[in-house]
Amino acid sequence: MTLTMFDQFMSPMLYGIPLIALALTLPWLLFPTAPNRWLTNRLLTLQNWFLGRFTQQLLLPLNVGGHKWATLFASLMIFLITLNLLGLLPYTFTPTTQLSLNLGLAVPLWAATVILGMRNQPTHALGHLLPEGTPTPLIPVLIIIETISLFIRPMALGVRLTANLTAGHLLILLIAKGAFVLISTMPAIAILTSIVLLLLTLLEVTVAMIQAYVFVLLLSLYLQENV
């Protein structure tokens, strides 16, 4: 069977069982756990410092009611970063390149923020659909446009994460194949291509972390509008 560049994004199967569940469970086994003593190791101290700084910056614009989401946002951030970084290793599968998974994360969390706003302050939540001072003839059109933009938000969250990771993986694959083909005919060009591949891999590590942060940041902005 002829393989294509997109076969790397297919969920691996073993005896007809999809292994995406294993790929989603593995990151939680890699995190260090807190010991039953006062003094901790450097890795756990670094992890706690990172989570503290991230939570502080993320919840800064939110009021006290939004601080209840701190644990969820921090866990989701670490989870997405780990999945994205593990997917850059050779012979691994990246679950976050699957649009179904990203939408499965984005839609319930976005819906939770909307339902929270409708329950606590329905007038303010519905007020986002109609900007203040809108001319009367434009009211129906603007309500339709704002409603469509509201429902596009979870789609944008999932598609943004999927597209950025998929594009990065495809670019790495293309450059790696080019370096492999050129190594026997033009070694100098192959070395330059390998350097570009290394720099691109470092860039993809940064993109993997930034995209996880952007995903959670946008969710916190949606929450800010409804609390």
C-alpha cells in the first residue's frame, strides 16, 4: 500500500483497538508526584514554580469567581504541552493533530463558559450579541453575525491547534526527506538542509508550547466575558 505524508496523522491501531487512549494516558504518568516530606527535588520545584506563574498570569484579568477554573486551566495547559512535545519525538503519535480530539476539548469548555454566563448574568451575556448604539435597521443583521461568531469560537480553537501542529509536522517531514535524498548526491546541501531541519525542530518545540498556551488563554478570555 502506498503511504502518503498524511499517514503519520492516522490513529495507530493494535488488534483493531485504537491506541489514542494510551497516547492520552501516557503524559499523566510522566509528571512527578509530590513526596510526603517538606523538601522536594528540583524537578518538582520547577514544575510548581511554572504552574504558579502560569496560573497567576492567566487569572490576572479574572475576578474571584473565575479563579475556580485555575486547576482546570493549569491541568489542561500541562496536558496539551506534554502531548504536543511528545508528538515531536520519532515514531510517536500526536493526538492533538486530530481535529475530533481538539473539538472534543474546545466545545465542552466553551459551552461551559457560555452556560455559566447565561445562568449568572443573562442580560450581560445576551448583551454581547448587540453592541451598544447600533442603528435600528442593523439590529437583526448584527444579532445574526454575533451569534454566528459566538458559535465559531470552539471551531476556531480546535482548527487553530490542529492546523498549526499539522503544518509543522508536514514541514519537518518534507525537509527531513529532502536531506535524506540529498545526502548521497550533494552532501553540502544536505548538511545545510539538516541545519534548517534542526532549527525548524526547535521552532516547532516553541510552537507546541505556544499553541497550548493560546488554547487555554482564549478559553480564559471567553470565561472573562461570562463571569
